Amino acid sequence: MHIPDGYLSPQTCAVMGAAMVPVLYKSVKEVNKELDKKDIPTMAIGSAFSFTVMMFNVPIPGGTTAHAIGSTLLAIVLGPWAAVISVTVALIIQALLFGDGGVLALGANTFNMAFLAPFVGYGVYKLMMRLKLKKVLSSAIGAYAGINAAAFATAVELGIQPMLFHTATGKALYFPYELNISIPAMMFAHLTVAGFVEAIVTALVIYYLEKVEEDNILYQYSYRLRGEKR
Amino acid sequence: MDRFLEKTIQGIYGIFEDLFYSDEIAAKKGLMQSLDPRVKLLSILLLIVIANFGKSILFLSVFAIYTVVLAFLSKIPLKAYIKRVAVISIIFTGIILLPSTFNFFEKGSPLIYFGKNLYITKEGALASLTLMMRSFVSLSFVYILSLSTKWTDILKAFRSFHLPQVFTTTLEMAFRYIFLFLEVSLNTFLARKSRNVGKIKGRDGRKFVASVIGSILIRSNELTEEVYKAMVSRGYRGEYKTFSSFKMTPWDYIWISSNLIFIIALFNAKL
């Protein structure tokens, strides 16, 4: 889902980057309010966590492996605003130091994976919780919705390129496939495989966090992650 | 089914390798290494923007040659560099673009025939080549930047853009903890692998990955508290002052002016 440079026109990148500015501004403010002075270490360590999770290969049926993004997971355990910053910082490090995802496309990539994915995922999760579904199941549905929302946005950003940016003769200058190809291609992969990977991993982690027993040394540290107040 | 263990272990080793490799090259005496990281970061970003506005093959070819020369003058091993950049920009992009070059996607004058009614069009091939070149140039610049600069310096250079400090400090701190978490994960995956008998079922594999994520999450939460307390005990009160020791040298001015000349000449040539 990381869009490399060269696929999107610089104009699109500028618009997506501009869209992320108020989002980041708001999330820095929200995180400051919620976590008072602990903001920096919390967000730094959240970002490192996000980066690490994206490194893990998850076995999928058929003998191959896939990656999870963990946006919804972070939104559930840290809150959606902190998730925005964590995933954004992880994506910046990936783009600048490892060349995963474009530098110009960072605006688009962060919008999809660091803003849409955690917020849609978190929103759906909260909705499911309100419908009295179990936490583990709600998190799975949320994660599935979150990653598919991000995939859909990616497909739209790519698919509008040939309509907006072409030569006088109508030849595409950037990504050549229109929406009628980009959306089915992206959504097929995410609705069938990547969405379930994300859902299963998120649900299993939530399940694991709920199951950490009282005699476990980690128990005292996980109360906040389980949603308990102390 | 236990390929996921090896893939993750190799992936993490790959990151450590990249870090080591870039530290080694950043320590060499080359063109890019002699520049101030702030100047380097900003100029590389601007060069990527300009390259992405490029629409013609010729314009992008000039940029492609420029990146290779830059890599050469910065003492970056050319073979490894081209291989690394080409995997994404040529091979990955090429596979995605291949269908768009055929006549069933868009009509055009035939270039290579596969059958009577199936051929690659000249226009399609040209458009794909442009995109591949653009992707190659952009990725090259990023790669040259990340190899010729110490990674901590790249992140430090962000401060000079006057972004909110919350953001830049988070970036710098995150970088340190990434390596801690990667090491913890590496050890966990290695421990699991060394205790492995037979094949791991997909189900168990997914459970294992999720439990690693869960345990790292709990540890990170614990670490946050500790780091925060450690910072407070050293006088942290919610504000952060940072020192940067970057200094502009004559090389930076030479670099900036020669790049300006290059860009202006490129636009005047109307490629």
C-alpha cells in the first residue's frame, strides 16, 4: 500500500500533504492534552512499535506471508490521535531511510495509513462495541474496515491520475490506470487477503492483552491497554 | 509454513545491515558526505520535486545520469546502488505497468507484435518508460541521501525546517527505540525458531506473531513510563532544547550554486 514516488503527480502529493497538516496539528494538540508531559516518550515509543509491527511477516494460507500495518490496533490501545502520530513517524522513517514509499507521496501515504486507517478502524470498533459485540470481534471488524478504507483511498488517489494529468493527446503522464481498474485491483487484494490478515492479527493481539494473567510480570503494565482505569 | 520466521529474521537483519552499510559509506570522503545535512536534505527534496514534474524521457534521462554521477562521486558502490533502486523502480513498476503498454488498454502504433491483434504500443511503452525513469530518479535521490548521511543526522536536519518540536523530537527518539524493539523481536523470533520441531501450522504462526506484538506493546508501555521518569529526573519539564552542531561550509555554497545552474540550464534547454 506504500505508494512510491513517480506514480502520483506532484500536485496530488501537495494536496495530500496539505490535507495532513491540520490532521497532524490537531493530533499533536490532542495527544498533549490527553497525556500531559508524557507526550514525547509515548509517541516516540508508539512510532517505534508501529515500525516494528510493519516488519513482521504473518503466515497466510497458501504458504506465503503478508504484513500487517497495525493502525487500528494502535488506535484502540493508544487512542486514534496518538496512532496518527505514531504511524506517520514510522512512515517518514521508512520513506527517508529505507525508500519504502515515496518521499513526495508521504502526504498520500500518511493520509491513507496514518489517518484514514486508524480513524475508520477505531470508529467501526467503537460502533461494534456499542452494538454489544465482544471486544476481540469488534477489533477484528474495525481493523478489516480500517485497512480497506486505506486501500480504497490509495486506489482512488492512483485512479484519478490519468483523468487529471495527461498530455494534449490524452496520454497519461503518471499512473496510467483509471478508477475502473485501480479500485477493483486494490480492493480485491485487500477484501480477500490483506484485510483478513490485519483483522486476525489485531484481534489476536487484543485477545492476548485481555488474557495476560495476573501473575504475569507484565500484568501491572497492561491495565491501560485493557481499558481499565487505575 | 515456518517461512514467516526466517523472513522476519532476515528482514530485521536487513535493517541492521542497511544501518551498518550507510554508516560505512557516510564515513567516506565523497561529494555528498562533505555537505551539511540540512542543505543535503532540503536540496534532495527539491530535486525530487523538480524531477517529478518531468514529462519527457530526455529530461528524466538527464536526471538519471545526474543521480548516477552523484552516487559515483559520493563513493557509493554503483552495482549495489543500481540493483537496489531498480528492484522497485524498474522491476516492480514494470510489472504493474506491463498491461498498460498493450493495445487492448489503449490504441497506438504497434511496437512489438505478440499476435495479429496483440501488440505493445509505442505510446504505451514510452509512457511506462517515463514513469519508470521518474521512479528511478526519485528513489535514487533518497538512496543517495540515506547512504551518504548518518541517519541520526538526517533526522536532526528536520529541525532546521522549523517543524513543531514535538514532531522532530519524536522522530529522533523513535529512531533509537526502533532498534531496541527490533532487537527484542529478533531475539524472540530466533528463540522460537531454535525451539522449532517440525512445521508450524499457519494458525499457530499467526498466534505467535500476535503474541509477540502484544508483548512488545506491553513492554513499550512499560518503557514509556520509565523513559518519562528518567527524563523528568534529568530536568525535563515538557520543554525540550536541542543542540545542533551543523555548520555550513564553502562546499555547501558551491553545491547550492552549481545545482541552481544545473536546474536553470535544464529548464532553458526545454527538454
